[in-house]
Amino acid sequence: MTLVLSNDEIAELLTVPECLARLEETYRDLGERKAANRPRSDVYLPADGATERYVFKTMDGVVPRYEVAALRLNSDVIRWQPGAAGVRKDKQPLAPGGKWVGLVLLFSTRTGEPLAIMPDGVIQRLRVGATNAIAARYLAPEARTYALLGAGWQAGGQALAMAAALPSLRELRVYSPTRANRERFAAEMTDRLGLEVRPVDDPRIAVRRADLVGMATNSVSSVVDLEWVEPHAHLTCVKDSELGPGILERCALVVVHTRIWQPTNYLVGAGEEPVYGHDPLQALGGSLGDLQPARPASAIDLSTLPTLGELVTGQVPTPPAGSMTCFVNVMGLGTQFAALGFLAYERARERGVGRELPTDWLLESVHP
Amino acid sequence: MTLVLSNDEIAELLTVPECLARLEETYRDLGERKAANRPRSDVYLPADGATERYVFKTMDGVVPRYEVAALRLNSDVIRWQPGAAGVRKDKQPLAPGGKWVGLVLLFSTRTGEPLAIMPDGVIQRLRVGATNAIAARYLAPEARTYALLGAGWQAGGQALAMAAALPSLRELRVYSPTRANRERFAAEMTDRLGLEVRPVDDPRIAVRRADLVGMATNSVSSVVDLEWVEPHAHLTCVKDSELGPGILERCALVVVHTRIWQPTNYLVGAGEEPVYGHDPLQALGGSLGDLQPARPASAIDLSTLPTLGELVTGQVPTPPAGSMTCFVNVMGLGTQFAALGFLAYERARERGVGRELPTDWLLESVHP
């Protein structure tokens, strides 16, 4: 039987410490070339209206240690619009019931058979948070104060993973442009983390004197200025566009999640060849109009930097004590979904959780 | 509800003429840049034994005309071994019940929601056959005699599609190294095509005096010699390695299915960057040993040639009458699965065929 899991079930099955352990093991495999990814690609439809379009996003990963191959896909209608902190990119919940569509499919590398189908949301949050926390464990193991910009779903994942990975943390300051959001976040996280979480109304106040600066926003323009940042701080972001100009240049060490830092985009309206670029919409004539996102003026080529897999396997020289460092988690990897999806699958099998789909429905007896 | 279809159902739902019409429409869209593909990628595991390994293959395609995005995946354990006509590459049926794993997933580009999940086998055969037949309709519209090398599942798809696309056909000669296979094929196809189908025991006899030469074998070395081929023949193959040396150079026109003629390979054991090459196993140190496939000594760069989409939209100059031409169908496209998968989905909905999976199992209410 092929197992179908829900986000609620996955949230019950996975714990942050277990995710940290599984992912660290997987990054070790990546560093030792014992696992592989097919990086993310996006296929873009023409804009339906000025700022909305369909995007089909896929990535693959194989982790031989777990004998599992994973595919992660997102089938999204995306809208770009001005927000409080610049241009925001929002997925529109247009599927029945006002829902989104993101899936992880797992396959056995021994037999080829499908093992499980599950939504990607909970794993997405856990894997992004856990990945940034693994990097912080190596680059900011003594951090006491943590500034977090963003108070959404992803920001929560960052806070939970950092608190689990860094026992040294004593204080978390959260900034978000909307007061209600940051106060709700602070109240919820104070309970969950056993840590003082303080909402602040100015990102400067959050970032100054912080040992660790995290960004988890929907903004596509920068949210942290270099001059706010302590010289010894570790910065950690989920989009390099969140970093203000000069930050990457100022760091003694920048580690990337993967050197393949941008998706390969295929556009209806373009030819067979991929279009690269942070904003593929621009490549088709700037249909965003006045909503063009600001890009940090960085001379750093992310494709030349060490990866997290290399960091956790000791292939990256340690920077001098007290240096500014940064982990740039710009692109997800299929191996993250393989590792955490398989963990959810194992735990679900142990506990009898999930719905069963006859595997035979997904097999075939003709030779393709 | 998300529809789950079987190969048997799809075989009942799809007719060759309808597939030809849908695919030709889709190639017109591709030629006019009104559809897009994310080309095939393969992730390879290390060999388990000398000649067997797991491969995870995916490709995506979006056809706005049908408001559909498709993903096609194969989760295969592949064995390379010596066969009667050179090295053969065989997918091992190791999934429960001795089955294979190839799937097509369809999504709505209006709402993002999953529409259908189906095995890829029947569509795979139909789309390869129909694609070669569409090219033949443009490049060999008057063909009377058809030589077919190969008598397997794919060869059957070629014969069925050619017979439907070319009313001029009068005779089909089939060669396969195994007598029982070619005789079974000839008997079955004589019934199904209303055409004289003659088994021959020598590929030369099949190819000489043929207006149309088709190849659909498992061989990874060449199966047709240039000197057997009529000067006015149209050749059509599913792997360029089937073509003997000099054939492509001799043609007045070679059309490719897509200029992105090779998959992007990611290998466990290599780094993050893709490895290109016809035989990615060689890139990891030639684990095939003595089974290295022969490559045709061609100076033709397939990535510079006109595509089928360009051919059907009149963007390719017609070669002089009586010239040798070739259609090289080396790489599948996600748009083929989008077009034919959606046709199967529409017909199944009209006729109440298939099993229902609650779409809500595949949706999520958290923002990924």
C-alpha cells in the first residue's frame, strides 16, 4: 500500500530534534557525494493579468542511505503585489476549499515502487528552519540573542529549529511590520520555546546587539542594513534578496545551501532553452511593471561558495573568532524532502497513521 | 475528486487518430511558443552490481490551451546487458507483482489542483508512435513501403500510428532478431492495420526499397547501415544511436523532436553540477565494463537542428523532392504527456471511467 499523509499527521509525527538529526546526516551524505539532487526548475505560464501567473515547480533528490527517491512539486498561481515592506509574492489558494497544492512523492530505490504521497507544507517549514539551524550550530554555536525578521509560518519554523539547535539562546526579538502579527508570534513562541520572545516595532532594535540575525519574510527587497549588524553576528536568510547591500562582502565566511542558487526557468513565450535570472518575469518584458523587486548590489557569486554539506563534513576552513558569517538558504533541495518525508513515512508506518492507497493503482505491467 | 486511471482504461479511451490530432495541435503550440517544457533529467544511484542501477527520471510540460501542467516520472531499476543486437537496456520489474513504475500527474493551471494520476505506459507508446508519424506526415506523405526494425511494444506503437497517419502505406516489412517475435508481430499487425505485414529475417531486406524506415529497438548500437537505405527514404528513430554512421550527414533534412536532445544527469558520486553525455555511467568510470555501447560517428550537432514544432508551423524549408530525410525522436517532452494525459482525462470524465481519490488528500491549508 502507498501511504497518504496529511500535514496535521506529519506535524504530529515529526519532532524538530529528529528532523535536525536526519537532515544533518543527509548533509553529511551530500558533502561526501553519497546523495544527489536534481535542482529546482520552474515552468512559467504567461501572466493572467499583470501580476498573476501559474508556476509549476519541481525538484528531485535521492538519498541512498534511506533507499529513497523524492520528488517535490508545487502547482501554484502566484500573485506579486506591493506590501508594507516592498513587493510581496503570494501563492493564491485557488484549489477547492481555498487550498494550495504542494506535494512530496517518495519512491523506493530498491524496487522503484511508490511509498508515500504527502503535502509539502509542514516538511517545507521544518526543513527550511532545520537547515538554517544546522548551519547556525556550526557558525554561531554560542549565540545568545536572536533577532528574527518576519512573524509568519516560515519565521515560526526558524525559531523552533534555532531554539532546538542552539541551547545557548536566551532571548529572541521578533520584528514584523504588522503589530498584531509580531505580538501574536511573540506570545505563541514564548510558550513553545521556553525563551523570552520580545516583539519590537523597529527592525534596527531587533538586529542591534543580536548574535544571530534571521530573516524569514515574504519581502523580495532587503530587510536588514549592514550598519545595524554586530561585527560578530551570524546572519541566516531564506532569500539573498533579504540581505542589505554590502552584507555578503563584509562576511568572513558565506556558506550557501547549494551552489546552484537559482532555479532553471522555462517560460511559455520563450524557446526551448531555459531562462535564468532572479526574476524570470523580467525576461519576458517586465510584466511586473512598477513592482520590480530591488536586488542587493552584491559582487559575490553564490555559485562559487562552500555548501552546507561541505561545512558539516569539515571541508570549509573556520573563519577567525568574532567574524561576521552568513548562511544563504536560497534554494531548496529534493534531498531535504527525501530525508524528512522518509522520516514521516517511517514514523507513520510504526504508528499506523495515514490513509492507504493501493500501490497497484500506481504500477504498470507494460514495459514503458 | 482526482481521477486515477489504469493503462487498460487509457488504451480504451485513446484512439490513434485523436492522439495524432491532439499532439499535432500541441506541436503547433510549441512551434509558436505557446507551450513549454522542462526537459528530462535523470538522477542516477551508484551501480548495485556491475550493470544495474536505480534511475529517477522526471520531465514537466505545460500546455495553456488545455489549462494543464503535467509531470511524468519513472522510478526504475535498470540493467544493461548484452543482447542479440548489441547492448540492451532493460527496466527491471521489481515493484510488487513484478511491475514497473512510471506515472503521469496532471494539474490545473487555473486552480493548481491535481486532476489525475495515471501510469505512463500506454501514453508513452502512443506519444512516441504518434510523434514519429506526425513527422512522417510532413516528410514522407507519399510513403508506400515501410521497413520497421523492432517488434516490441514500441514498434507496435510506431506501426499503428504510421498506418493511421499515412493512407499511402501499402506494405510493412518487420525485422527483429528473434523469429518468433517478428512473426507474432506480423500476424497481429496484419489484422490490426489492414495492411500486408511481412516478417523478414534480415534487416537489409526490410530496409532496401523502403520509402520509410522506422527503428524501435532496445539496442544501444546502430541497427541500420547507410548503404541499405534508398536515396529518397525517410528515416525515423527513437534513439539516434540506432542510426548507422553517415546517415544523418547524408540527409537533406534532419528534424529533431527537441534540440535539448540529451537528459541532464545528476549522479550520486559526482558533485552538484550535472553530468552530460549519452552514457552517464561512463562519466563515473565506465562501470559498464565491456558493455560500452557504440556511438554513431556523427558530426551533426542535434542541438542546432529544426524541431517538430517548427516543422508543423512551416518554419522549416522543404528539402528537394526525393531527398533522404530523418526525424530523430531522442527525447520525450512533458507536453506530450500533458496533451495525451489530458485527452485521457477528458474522455474518462465523459464516460465515467476510473477510480476517484479525494482531491483534498492532495491539498493543503498551510502556506508553503
